[in-house]
Amino acid sequence: MENVVVMFPSLGIGHLISMVELGELIITRDPSLSITILLTPAHYEATATADYIKTVTETTPSITFHHLPPLDHPPDSSTPFFDLAFQLIKQYRPILKDTLKAISNKSTIKAAILDFMSNDAFEICTSLDIPTYYLFTGSAFGAGIMLYLRTMLENLPGSLKDLELYIEAPGTPSIYSRDMPATLQDRDGDFYKNSISTSYNMGKSCGIIVNTFAGLEPRVMRSLADGEYVPDGPTPPTYYVGPLIRSNKSNSGGDKCLEWLSSQPRKSVVVLIFGSLGKLKRDQLMEMAKGLEKSGQRFLWVVRNPPPEKDGPNSFENKDPALDDLLPEGFLERTKEKGLVVKNWAPQGEILRHGSVGGFVCHCGWNSVLEAMHAGVPLVAWPLYAEQKMNRVHLVEGIKVALRLKMAEDGFVTAEELAERLKELMEEESGRKIRDHVSEMSECAKAAVANGGSSRVALAEFVDSLNSMRV
């Protein structure tokens, strides 16, 4: 019988890409294995995701996508995104069980690999005696916090939203309670309860695969190795296999950016891109434009339309923004020698690898951080949502690869603050220290994924663990 590894990503193309990248590494290491990735209709309804799945199917036949049937009563599409991600998997539990049984009738399932937001599949997999692992698409820091979450939060006297204190976790700087994810602020909320459940299950899993590399997060890795995040039992084996970043070339649309970058001096351009979901309000876009102009720095800026007033099924639609309405009058003309404004999308990975790029204003999403570290590009940290404020603490104070932007309580950044941080990163001694450190991290990242590098050794150990499991 064929030996199969089943993967169940969460919603969001970034989570899917990390799963696929890991799958490709697994079958490269052991060609006798094949990968089956389970997808709900919500996974592939976006055009970009459907196109990506089609490309993988055509180029990597050992990776197949199993499309689960639609639910009779799917979650309300107006449900906040992160609650929706958990709810969806919860409702698919009966279908998932039948699907895994059907796969096991034709193949030997060597393991299941879950995203942390696919946690509701854990008990289904283990009830079928399938060795179950988690792929943590974030940092070792994030994986440690997730494992420590029940210890860290369950002992607090109330919800984070009602407290103002600093939270201590092993191997990390203190985290201000309001910098913890908004989804964890209310202990009566669904995401909080789901995250506590994930914390328990990750601690019981066969192992945790983390998208990071040796050298980037040494303090956290030591704490994980010493079992400090799971004080009441053994810590599962942890495999650092990153950076798992998309390496393929862009499709049409990126040529303009790369051509423009090639006309700029080496390491002179600051890039401003805010991930696949990041959107800024109209007044913030105006203020950003003023800050960029005031800074005098060369820039490449991806601008999207402001978010709608309420989340809903069209929250993440990317209609072309009307730049003349969103940016100060005359801004595009005044800055045309030093700046390029791009609508909606740009090939971030290729841009960061370009020799003209010297800085990155980043929303602190981990995929973006890894792309920057691999390329040797230092950061200005501008968190927007999810765990990004928490990540900022790690990036600025923990691993020291970013400058911190001062933000108002509602997240607003002034033109003066943006201009000062850009000048600091690109021109001042404190920025030079970060630039030098990130250059070292770039060498570490490339060494980790080279033959015999730490991430390739960890991958081999993980694949060996699959083959040693009794199924």
C-alpha cells in the first residue's frame, strides 16, 4: 500500500503555502511518501489560492489535494476570520473522520500534520491511531507561547482585557497584556477557548514542526529543549525546518516593480507591504504618504483600499484603489523620482531579494519576517492584527531585527514617527547595528537550508520519525 502523509491546513494562503513547502521537502527526503492535503471549499474559493493549487497539482504529482464536500450549514461568513477558521474545522469533524477512514482503506497513513487552527481534527486523528503532528507556521517564540498558553493565562485573575500587567514566559521578553492577540483578550471568547484546547493538544502531539531556523531564536529554542513551556509533562519533539518560504518566480505584475528597483542605488529602497490581509484606513494612508515624503527615503509602497466598516464576505476583496483619492494631492508627482506606488499586490519575496532594497516596513507576519531574514533586509515593525503585536516584542526586544514604531492606542502612526524611524533604519548608527545583525541572520538562514544544514538535518529527523512509527 502507498504511504501517505495527510495535511490539514488552516484558512489563508500563507498557511497553505507553508504546508505545501513542507510537503515538497518531505517527498524530496523520502520519495516513497506521498502527500494528501485536505481542503474545504473555503480554502480555495479565492482566485489566487485556486491558481496556486492548480500550479502545485501540475508541477508536483506526489502532492494531491482532496476537496472535502460543502457543508449543509456552513458557518456564517460574517463570523470574524479567526473564529471562522476554528468553527469550520469543528463542523467538518464527521466528514474528516469518514475521509481519513476512506484514505486508510487504500493507503497507509503514516502521519497527519495539522495547522494549529485545525486543532479540532486532533482527536479525530488520534482516535484512528494516526500519529499526529502540528506544523506551527509562526516562530519558535509563537510555538512556545502556544504551548505555555494554558499555564500563562489560566492562572490570571481575569481576562486580559481587564488587566494591565506584563506576562512572563520562558526565553522571551516580558509581554504587555494589551500586546497579546485581541482574540485572547476575553477568556469567555471562542478563540480563547479553542487556543487553550490547542495548547493542550500540541503538548500531547507526536511532534511540532516549526517554520524557523537555528540561529534566529536561540533563547526560545533552549527553553523549548529544556521543557520550560510544558511544566506538567514532556515536551514533544520539535523540528525547526525553516525558512519555509515560497521560492517560485512571480506571475505578470511584478516586472514593473523589479524593473524600477533595478534603476535604484544598492540598498537604498524601503519597502512597505502589509501581508495578504493588511489594510489601512484612509486617514492612515494619507499620513503614511506624508511620512514617506518627509523622510526623503526611496520607497516601494503597495496600497490597498481601506477596509470596509464591518467584516463580512467581501472584507478582503482587492478592487484597485483610486490613488488620487487616497493619497495627498500631488504626492505621486512629487515623489515619482524616489518612489513607486503599486496597487494591491507585488511579488514580495522577489522584491525583498532585490539588491536595491535596504529596509522593510512589515506587519510582523511570520512569513514576511522569514522572507526578510533570508534576504538580509532589516525591519520597521508595524503590527496590524492577530498575534502581530506580540511578534513585535520578539522582533524588537528578543531577536533584535526590527525598530519599533510608536503607535497610538488605536494603532495610528504619525507622519513624523514614520519619517524618523525610516531615517533611523537607513541612516543612523542604531539602524546600522540592526542591518549588520540581519545580514548575519541571512547567512544563518541560507546555511540552515543548505545540504547538511540544521533545517535539513531536522527534516531528516522528522521523516525518520514517521518511518519509525508503528501504524
